[in-house]
Amino acid sequence: MENKKFQVPAQIQGISTLKDKTLKLTVYVSRELPAEEKAQIFELEQVEGWFLFSPNQFQPKDIPTEKAEFETARKSASERLYNILYVYWQQNYSSGNFNEWRANEMEKLIEAYKAKLN
């Protein structure tokens, strides 16, 4: 999948924000594409890459040639909380059942926030 680059005339039709503060772009390809170009786009579905946009067609010198570096996938907030609770439990308790302790701590947290509601 490396070095799969393509250029098509397109418009950004929509922009929305997601819960994790990332953006979702809806891109509309504004012309009918040959079958091989369509196939190339479908091969890239769910592949992380770099989005490059310009109102003018790119020249080869404008397109980066180096391999893109990506950060590892970010953990969700719930995964991060779970991991922090586990490390805290290990450092302070480490006996008994972690899942029972975590459920108890989560219930305390829920009750604390419920108490703050009007």
C-alpha cells in the first residue's frame, strides 16, 4: 500500500467535529473517474495517510516523497482511565480483585457527579 498517491478534482462538502476533537471531512469527487482510479481509492479505505488539498492541481515537486510518520493510535478516554485506575490499584492495594475495586471506584465517581446535578 506504500506510495499509493492519487490526484482527483474534488470539493470539501462538509466538515464536522467528533467527540475526540478530531475533524471529519466529507470529500466529493467532482468528476466521473475511470475504473482503475476508483479501484485505487477503494483500496485506500480505512488506511491512514496524509490529506493534501489545493485549489490548483499539484505538480510532482509539490508532493512530499518521504515516508509519512504516524503517531501510534491514541487510546480512548475510557481506556486511559482504566489503565490509570489499574496502576493506582497496583501501587496502593494490589490485593483482592481489581475489577471489583474498579467497579466500586466507578460507582463512587458516578455518585459524586450525580450529587452535583441540579
